[in-house]
Amino acid sequence: MNSQKGLELTSEQINKIREYVQTNLKSFYFYPNTNLKYRIEKDGRIVCFSPLTGRISVLNPTMAFIYLCLKETPGLEFYKIVENVVENFNAESQRIEKEIQNAIIWLFVNGYINIKNDNTQISFIQIVQKYLGG
């Protein structure tokens, strides 16, 4: 029987996954996780439940906007997401690009969005399975 401890990622594995996503972020296409259950709040936040992770989260207005952009137009590239956020929030792209990168990585790691690379959609769980040898 597998113990819970045996299913945990090591720091090295987590760093490899983070590095993979950060290194390739600008070459990915992003898609929403269609299994996500959510409610849009009046202030622009989204309260969501991911059946994949079993977590309830509150997405701030920026992350909510990114998720909704991907729902409306699946397959956006990083630069297009930045452009949409800049336009919607009247911000400077150079100032918020790192924040958007962090938001996208958080959304991916928590199962709210998927990436497409080499014509294959990849979820965070698939990357974890790769590093766990599953």
C-alpha cells in the first residue's frame, strides 16, 4: 500500500517543474481547465473549486481575468495574455509582466489552466506523473 509520504514531490522535482514552466512560458499556449467550477464575484474575483485538486480558491481580479480570457479564447500565448491584462487594467506591460508570469504559473500548478506544447495539452498532474515516474 502506498503511503501519502511516497506521493510527495521532492524540492528538486518541484524546482525542475517550476524551471520547465518558467523557461518555456513564452512558447506555450494556455487553456482553461474545463472541469473547474466557479462563481464570479461582483468585485471581479472568482471563487472556484477544482475537482482535480479538491481545493477551493479565490482568484484575485487579475487571475480571474486571465482565466476568463482563456475561457473566451482558449489557446492564448503569454504575450497575448499580457496584452489583454494591460488593456483591461490600463497598466504598463513591463511593470506587470513578472506578476502575470507568476499568476500563470500559480494557475497552472493549482490545476486551473493547462498548457499546450508541441501540439499536446499538458496538465500539471501529467508533469507531476512524469517526475514521479507514473
